[in-house]
Amino acid sequence: MQIHGSITVTDSFIAIHPPETHPDVILYAIASRDADTAAKSAKSYAYKKSYGSYQALLEDPEVDFVYISVPNGLHYEWASKALKAGKHVLLEKPFTSNAAEAEALVREAEQTNLVLEEAFHWQFHPAAHLWRALVESGEYGRQIISTNAKMTASPGVPDGDIRWQFDLAGGSLMDATYTLSFTRYILRAGMPEKILSAVARPYDKDKRVDAAMTTTLLFKDQSGESVHSRVDTDIARGWLGGVIPRVWELPQIEVETDKCHIVFYNAMMPHLYHYISITDKANGTTTYKHQYSGGPVWGNVQTSAGVGGASYWSTYRYQLEAFISKLQGGQPAYWVTNEESIKQMQTIDQIYSASGLPIRPGRV
């Protein structure tokens, strides 16, 4: 069964190379608001068709699914239109601009009986599964005391970028939403019990938009114990001393248990490089672990590249493997549920409200 996939971006690493290695996916069409741009991209990456509008692509009966990576504030609009056009949807994070849009979009997917998936690609990678298995094993502590997740952009996002536009659901919490995802993933948490504090550093050109956000939340873990979780996002991180970019500040999360500190470094892009460090609080010794294929989730799964996937697969490729399995009627090795996506957006809304900033505007 071959599936015709279409995308709305031209980033070859994210959207093109993963489908190239999947035997059941055809790079069928690409769309851009500019027809020339779409045509050039189609030629460069061997797409069969190109379109100068997203709507034209959605009207193509040969398209089975679309990958949508338009600006945040347009996610709901185009995902909704895609569902109405009968297309399955792989939708970039953040899922929507706010929780109301998320709930509406999920209802539409249920009504159309189509697949809708938020593209939190990092969660599909074997390293993420190993990290969670280690934390939950009990070998490194029976109780999670706290978590600390952070993600920065250094040098910061330039002025004029769409990520600074309030009407397009801009802001650090929206762009660096991975930090909240890391936290809720490791705790298997739904909504926080309480937001203890949320402090925004507003963007100097639009005070409604957060250049940085520091949040402390109280979650319940799987055993019912309370966990203090800090989430830091900053998309305007200055250079060290004004001259040195902080290239070492890759997205990461630290989990403190009663016995150890466990750090997942480069949790967002573990296929490029990552480590999971485990430091014993009693003697200070540190061990390091890595996982690029197989692991607790994919280890016994027959994939299009054999059992366990392949070590060269990116987070996006593992995600695509699961997505195509779902479209073909299989049981994906891993899946981000629509309920999870709604709770993620509900938590983001709550953080914005607690910080004194407005919830991102939507179309619902």
C-alpha cells in the first residue's frame, strides 16, 4: 500500500528525507503561497506536483495525508480544512493556538474518522523511551522529587520573525513547548495540580508576547506523589559576554529522584547526539547511556527497516513509521493521543493566564 504524502514546508531534513526512506510513502506534492517557490522545491526534491496555494493541494484527490508546518496561528485553520477535504493530518507542534482550538480540531477529526496526530517527533525516538524506562525502573530511585526542563535560542530569534507575532500565536512558551512536553511525558501527567508561579519576560516590541517564560508547576506522578517541575523557555537568549553563542545549551531536562539526578541532554533532537546521565547522589559517580534504535518500545517491532528501526533514523523518521502504521490500520509502536494534545494546550493556556499575558488568539 503506497501512501501519497504532501507537505507545506520545504525543510528537507524535517519533511523530505524521512519519507524518502519509507517504502510506502510517495513524495507527491508540495505547496507554498508562492507558486515559483513550490515549483523550485518540487524540482529539487523530486515531488510529482507543486501548488501555489494550500487549498489547491487539498483539492487533489491523490493526496492521502498532509504534513502541516505553517505558522502556529494557522495550524487550526489548515488542519481543519485538510480534515474537511478528507486528508489525514500530521500537524506540527504546538497543536493549535489555544485549548479551544485543540478541542474543536479533535472533534472534527473524530467526526471525519481521519487520523490527526501532533508531531512531537522527539517522543517517538528510542532515546526518549530508554530515558523514561530508566526513570520508572526504580533502580535509580523510587520517588521523583523534581524536574527541571529548559530550552533556549542563542542567538535569539531575530526581530521580524513570525515567532514574535501575537496574532500568529508567537512566544517562547509556544515555540519551545518541548520543555512542557518533556515534563509531562516523564511524569505521565495530565494537567498540573497547580501553577505555583509563571513569570514572563515580555518581548520589548509587543508586551503580549513572551521572550522568555519561567514556570513552576505542581504535578502528580504515577504513584500520586507531588512533583515540583520547573519549565524554562527563552527565545531571546543573549550571547555569553555578548560575543559567544551558547551553543552548548541544547534542550534538556533533569529529573531528581530520591537517589539520583538523571539528565536527558538534547532531548529534542536525540538522533543528532544525546546522552542520558545518571549521577548517584550518595557518591557522585555518573554513568552515561544512549539509544539510537530498538529500545523499550521499538525493540521487538518489525519496521520497514527491520526489527527495531535503524540507528540512522531521525526522530521524524520514527514518527513517520508510527504514523504510516496507523494509516495502514496497524497498531503504532508509539502514539501521541489527541487527548494528550488537548491537555498540553490547556496547560499552556493556564501558564499564560498565570503569567498575566493573554492566551494566544484563535479562530474558534
